[in-house]
Amino acid sequence: MDGMIFPSVPQGHKSLNFALHPNFVKKHLRLEKVFEFIYEKSTGSIMNLHLMKVVEIHDERLKWRESTIIDSEDFKEGVIIID
């Protein structure tokens, strides 16, 4: 089995968790972006987040740097809606 999907118990079965076998991850996935953000508050299903840092990936090494305005195009700063 390459992976499985199962309901999130802490979320009252309203969201899903994914578990993937490490061999499947190595063969089929690649890490493109990593973000560090500060969680500010939640209002209902809306989370307010502030983008802080981004990882640059070079030769399988990760290096943290401060975020720029260009990074916010990939990470829409401010609000994420969770259904």
C-alpha cells in the first residue's frame, strides 16, 4: 500500500489526514517550498497568518531566509479559509 486517507478525530471527522509510505514519497514527490508563519488568530473558519521565513532548497540542503514580497505570491498572506 502506498498510502492511506483517514478522518481527523480531533477535527470531529470534518477534515482528512494523509499517510504516505516513505518509498512512495521518495519516488513520486519533491519538496518545493517551506514556509514559516505566525498564527495570529482564528475567526470561525478563517485563520489569520503572517509569513515570516521561506526555505531555499539547494542540492538537497535547506536554508532559511526572510520572506520577501515575491514569496507572498506563493503564500497568500493574511487569510486562509478552512472548509
